[in-house]
Amino acid sequence: MAVATTPTHASEQTVLAGLARALVQHQILRPDQALAIQKKADSAQHRFIDELIASGPVNARQLARFAAETFGHPMLDLSAIDATALPEDLIDRKLASETRVIALGKRGTRLSVAISDPTDLQTLDRIKFQTESAIDPIVVEHDKLVRMVEKLGQSASQQLSELVDDTLDEVEASEDSGTQIDTNSEVDDAPVVKFLQKVLLDAIQMGASDLHFEPYEKFYRIRLRIDGELREFAQPPLAIKEKLASRIKVISRLDISEKRVPQDGRMKLVVGPNRAIDFRVSTLPTLFGEKIVMRILDPSQAKLGIDALGYDPHQKKLLLDAVHRPYGMILVTGPTGSGKTVSLYTCLNILNQPGINISTAEDPAEINLPGVNQVNVNDKAGLTFAAALKSFLRQDPDVIMVGEIRDLETADIAIKAAQTGHMVMSTLHTNDAPTTLTRMMNMGVAPFNIASSVILITAQRLARRLCNCKEPADIDEDGLLQAGFTEEDLDGSWTPYRPVGCERCNGSGYKGRVGIYQVMPITEEIQRIILTNGNAMQIAEQAKREGVNDLRRSGLIKVMQGTTTIEEVFGVTNE
């Protein structure tokens, strides 16, 4: 019996290393459990310990005690440590933040560091190399370590007080006295450069999607959009606004002398040896200076995989079946910031194989996808969506992605491409899937063309995801029925939750976002309604009869799964 099971066990263990292997050997985790967590961590580009704590088979305290006992290191409770009393600059601040370690003290050539995974030899070697010291690991709880590392990283406001020195006051004074300041000479001002870099890194760390730099008459503020909500981040001195705007425009390759018209550009920030993040930059002249909005374009989002987006199993099957068809048109709809681009890129990643030629026309190309021929639309130069599509058809394409169908000409060419043996994917700005078809009719597209080319429409919204600190909400049966749940839903097998707030979610009760989808395949019955010039209500009724959940229903299913709240679903969907 033992001989029969040994090869499987050994082959599984060969994939596992360090902490994962030790947990399996001590029978705290099953081999299949450890492999599943490792696989999930690899696909999300996370560490094993992060996924382990998040998935919940072992809590942070149990894991710290196990690691200390197994590997023979002392254990420390970080909550008993005063963060302000810790020695500074023993480890480079950026390295400490990257590797998530804290220097506790140094004696001679030996450096004591707080670490949650003592088997992470790569991290220990990096610190050893940087500090030129022998390392004594001290095991701490992972969640407490992550919080303290974040706490020790200075906030932008604190750093600003150091960076913005007396020179800014001098500038303000000289401007008041009427002296002309050459902006170009100020662009490379070290404090401004450091401050901007700090703001960008903090925004990435906090999971922001957009940064807003906003000048007003009496103050200047920076806001971040996190999980779909704008939050005030910092209020630097008003005197910094011109310098900051000039710096952003220089690195985005915009014209710094032009302040009267809006401009668009892009920039790249390298945040690690294997990670670079692009920013899409937009400037807008306002009464009191240029407002700048920066969209964070993280390429890793497009590689999350379809499972991470939040499709229900049935919806996922419908979408994948449509994507793998040889020709036809797939439309993704939703408002700005609803995740349409990420959904399309995820589908393109699935199709991105050596035997398939993919071309995309975007305004602009948000995320760089190796293996995909991406074209930036440039209306001024005459490279419109329609012109790009025409050239694509001469490029022997298999799959064509159009960033947005805005006019009849683009729609016509896209439909012809879908009818002549190409898979076409695109986005439209409509409220839900049924109204997309009527919107195309209003644009002037002939109903028979829509019916013969469109194979699937998916509408989507992003709702905030509940943090782990959630707790059951006290909602009576009448309240749930009014919210849209059916009698069959109220079978007692699930509980609605409400947000609480903790350190992890900064007191909001929500962490991250989850997609809510309406996936509507174009069946023969829906085709008949389109051909008879039917309206969106008739299409919606037919889709409902065919088992297609509308956005509200899909949102309520997410509530039943404990992913989000009824209030969030109401906020992003329309009855």
C-alpha cells in the first residue's frame, strides 16, 4: 500500500518547496491543497504565504508558530513593538517594502530581521547582499508584518513636508513680486521628482485605478480612485502645481509650453525588476491651472484569467463558446470604468496562440500584449477606427478587436468583417445587452446585418467586493423580497452580509471589485425580433425566457454568494 502511494506523493512534493513542502510533510495541508494554493499564487503572481492566509486553511498566528518551531527560529509578536522605536536605514526602504521584512536591530555584523516566511532564501540573500551582514530571521505573524511594513512606508503627506523645502516659498514670493520664472528650469527640481514618484508608488500600492491632480484658487489636491470611489489623498502647497504639471508633461512627452488645450500622452514607471506600469495621461486647462488625470494601466490585470473576473459558470461557458467560434461579432458594453477593456484583453489572451493573427485598433492601446498587433488610433493623422479596420482586412487577420464602435462607418466595416470569416470583438457604450441592438439600429446599421453577424453581447458593471471583516446583515424577508429576491431564493441556505471595516480595507468594509455580468447569446428567436425591428423590451423579455440573467439578477446572485452587498448592487445596476 505504501509503495503504491509513494510515487504520487513524491511527484506532488517535487513541485512544492519551502513552507508549502513543510506544511505537507507535517500533515497540516494535504498535497492537493498545497498544490492548488501554489498554482493560484503563481497565476496571480503572488507569494504562496499570501494565498495561504487568504484562503484560510491556516491562520497567521498558527503559521508563525509552526514556522518558528519547525525551522528553529525565535518568534516575536509585532503588536508589542513600537514602530517609531525601530532603527532606520538598516535596510533600504524600497527593498524592505518589496521583500516585506523589517530590520529589528544590528549587533556587530549580525542583523535581526522580522520575516513571516523563513524559507524564503531569495529574500534573505538579497538583504544579506544589500546590508553586507549575516541575517538572523525572527518569525512574525504575516498579517501584522504586512500592516507594519505599510505603516513604516511614509505617507505622501509626510514625505511632502520633507521634500517641499524653502525653495518653494521663494518661488511663490518671486511670482508675487512679478518676476518671470522659467518653468523649464524647474522641471528637474529634485523634490518635485521624488514627490511625484512617491505619489505614483503609493497609488499603485493602494490599488488605485486613477490619479487626479486638481488645482483650485486657494488649494491644490490629489485624489485617488480606489475600488471605484474617489478619495482625497494629499493637499500639497499651491506653489507646487506648475512644477508638478511640468514634470508630468515632460515624462509623458507632452508640450509643456501649451497650457490652453487638452493633451493626451503616456508614461512608464518601472517598479521592480520584472514589473513596469504604464500610465495614460490626460491634461485639461481649468480656471486655475491644468487638471491632470492619470489612468494606471497594469498589464497583470489582463493576465488574471477569466476565472478572476467573476463570471458565473454558465456565463463563462457561453462566453468561451462564442470566443472560440471561427467568425462573428462579440460586443462588450458598459459605462466608462466598468472593466470592458480587461474583459476583451482576457478573451484575446485566450486566443493569443502562434497559429492565430490578432489585430487591434484602440484609442489608445491601454495594455501591451505580446503576440498581438496593436494599433493606436490617431484621428488627426487620418488613422481612424474605420481606416484601421480597412487596413486590417488586407493583413490576413483571424481576430480583430475594435476599441469602440462610434459611428456607422466603423460599425459597417466591423460587421462586414464578421460576415466574411473573421472574429470581431468590440465595445459599445450602452446600459445593458438588449439596448445594444437597438443602439446599433439607431446608428443606421441594417437589422439583417445585426442579426447575421452579432453572436453574443455581454454587459458589465463593477461592484465593490466585501472585505473579510464582513458580518451577517439583519434584513427581514420582506426587505429581501423588495430587493428583488424570489421566494425560491429565500431557502435559508445563504446569508446577506454587510461591511464592517478593518485595517486591511482602511475602514471601508470593501476590498477590490467584482464583475456583474449579463451574457446574452443571440439566438434564433432574438434574431427574429431584430429582423422585425423589435425594441429592447421585447429582446429583454425573450432573453429572460431563455434563462439570461439581467444585471440586477446577476448582482443579487453575488449577494447570495456573500461577495458583495445589496446596496452595492443597487448602486451599479438599474431596475
